[in-house]
Amino acid sequence: MATRSDSAASPVKGGAAPGRPPGGSSPDKEAKRRAKQSRRWQRDARWSPYTFVAPFFLLFAAFGLFPLIYTGWASLHQVELTAPTDMDWVGLRNYTRIFDDDFFWNAAQNTVTIGLISTVPQLMMAMGIAHILNYKLRASTFYRVAMLAPYATSIAAATLVFVLLYGRDYGMINWALDLVGIDPIGWQDDKWPGQFAVSSIVIWRWTGYNALIYLAAMQAIPQDLYESAALDGASRWKQFLHVTLPSLRPTILFTVVVSTIGASQLFGEPLLFDPNKGASGGAEHQFQTLGLYLYEQGWVNQHLGRASAIAWTMFAILIVIGIINHVISRRLRASS
């Protein structure tokens, strides 16, 4: 007969050994399994963010970085659009040729003048609209949405409507001018009327967008500043000059830089304003911008090397604008 001590000392058949976890695994194996899971979790936490952003970098490399490098290389060669693989090294000759080209300087001058005519009134009107919308108005949400309607409109559709408005013989604007005794104006034929007409399209499209940016910045200004100014006897106009404008200096600088960059890249509006002339920007290139000049050289004249040099010149101009923005921003932060 087996004693009680013998039966207690022998393990139960099919049971787990004392001191071992269920399933028959030893403590060492369990520790190794947990360490493996920990390493897997660490690798996942480290590399998952890169996996999520990888599609952006792949698309940027394919459609941003590669064209940038290729145009930089093509700008140093004589290459035609009909044979983009046949390149003859010319060094900086494409750059020297465009700087000696009167059409390039004409396009640069038109870009500057159209940029000034469109940017200055646009930002001033946007500031005024934002100041009005900053007050409590009925249906304020409707007005804010309406401000974005021109921005959401297609460039082609908006430009074609303005072409009809500025028509010489049947345009509504010349019809209104005729009512007050002013002779019809050739908006597509003369330099300054053409540039003013193109600028009006830009003003119509971007004023509401900038107004909402100013409005958001105005609503972030503490109301205590306005209350203190009102207690000191400041009128609404003085509050705007001495409270609103100083608080909006970073936002104003941002909109000026963005509008300047947009003006330097202006393309769709002058291209479609005179469909008969296309990339020429009018019969006498009177509103041809740098973007149109690049398009004319690359896709009309098929000089891909010269077009690449123009693109890199415009890129250098944008870098200069960015540096100026950085310097002014630092000075504004230091003075505030």
C-alpha cells in the first residue's frame, strides 16, 4: 500500500510541473517570448511613422525632386523638346542668352507691374473686408463662405467670363464706359489696360482668400486691448491703426510674401485672357509674364534647355523672396 507521502511526492499524470506556467513552457522561454514582443513593439514604434510618410516622399521624389534635378541638368545643355535625350553641353550659355533677351526683361517687367497692380489693392481690400466681417453681423457664416467662392472657381471659367466683360465691341465694361462718354478701350490690345484687366482677375480670385486669413488673425487679438483703447478715448479708426495693424504684422508679411510668389508664377490668367495670342501675352507681349515666357520657350519654340534655365532663374527669385521674408520676420520678432 502506498503511503500518503509517496502519493504527494509523485506528480499528477498529465498535469503541469510545480513552478512552471501553464502549457508546459519554462520561465526562460516565457521571458524570451516577452523580450521578443518588446523588441517587435520597439521596432514598430520606431519605423511606423516613416512608413506612414513614405508615400509622400516617394511622390515628391518622382514628381518634385527628379524634375528639379533634371531641369537643372537640362539648363546646362542645348536640348529640344522633340528629342529630350539628345543633349549638347553648353554650360551657362542658356542663362546668358535669356539675360540678353529683351523678351525676358519685358516678361520680368510685366510680372512686376502686374504683381503690384494686383497685390496692393487686393490686400487692402482684403483687410477692409476682414475688418467688417470681424464685427457681429447677421449671416456672418454665409459671407465667409461667399468670400471663398471666387477662390474655388476654376481659373479657366473665371478668365473666360472676364474676357467677355472686357470685350472691345460687346463687353459690358466698354458699354458702361460708353454711357459716361468714354470711348471703347482695347483691353487686349494696349499694354496698361491689358495688365489692369489681368490684374483684376487676380484681385477677384484672391481677395476673399486673404480676407479670411486676416479675419482669423483679427479674431485671435485679445479683446482687452480694444477695451483699454476704448477707455482711453480711442475711436474705431485709431483702434484699427494702433491695435489691429500692429497685431497683424506677421500675418500681413505672410500674405505679402505668398501674393508675391503667386504673382511671380502667374500663368493661367494672362494665357487665357487673349486666346488668339496664347503664350505671347498679347500681340506685342504687353502682358506676357515670366510663366508665359517659360511656356513659350519650352512648349511653343520647343527650346527645352532655355526653358529650364528660365525655370531655375524663377526658382532663384523665389529663394531671394524667401530670404527677404526670413530677415524681415526676424526683425519684426526682435522689435515686438
